[in-house]
Amino acid sequence: MGPQITAVLNHKLIAEPRQFVSEYSFSLRGLAARITIRTYLEPDGRYYFEQSHHIHTPIQMDPYLMGNRWAETEELAVRAAVAPLLSHYEVAIRQGCKPTEDWLIPDDKFFHPE
């Protein structure tokens, strides 16, 4: 965020300003749904990320919900979003599960512009 923009957003009525940085979209082999990851730059220089879907395979008790959504670099933010999806997916496949679309749970808080 440039200093002029930071100054504009530095107002007592504005909370949590973020600058959109990038968006990545992909699907996991065997599943049609597209997963989207977005990264934002925080005023403190950290990167925040959000993702369109969470994974819930048959071997997981609950869907994997990301706890910490901040990272020091954009690469680390994207890696933090993608790694759990791949890890849970691969473990389920190794244990003989066949991928189905219901493995991906949409995040209701993810913004979908229409």
C-alpha cells in the first residue's frame, strides 16, 4: 500500500484495510469444482489469504478449517492455503477413497462477485 493510500485509509471509522494482491484458481484431479485462493497485503506488510473451499474427506472427522491466515510473503500465504488441501486429499486417496465433489466444502464467507 502506497503512503498516499495508507493516509486515505487511516481514519478512525476504517477498520482492517487490505490491498488485493492476487487470485489463483485451480481444481484437484478428479474433482470438477474450482478452488480459488486470494491474497491481500495488510498495512503491516503481512499477507492475508482466503480460500473458496475447505476439504473434508471421508477419513477426516471435520472439514479442515484454516486457523492462521497470515504469512510473511505471498508465496508462504498461497502455500499455507494449498498444502492442507493437497495433504488431506493425498492421504484419502492413499487409503483407497475415491474423490467425490462433496469433499470440497464452499466457504460461505468467501466473496463471489456476480
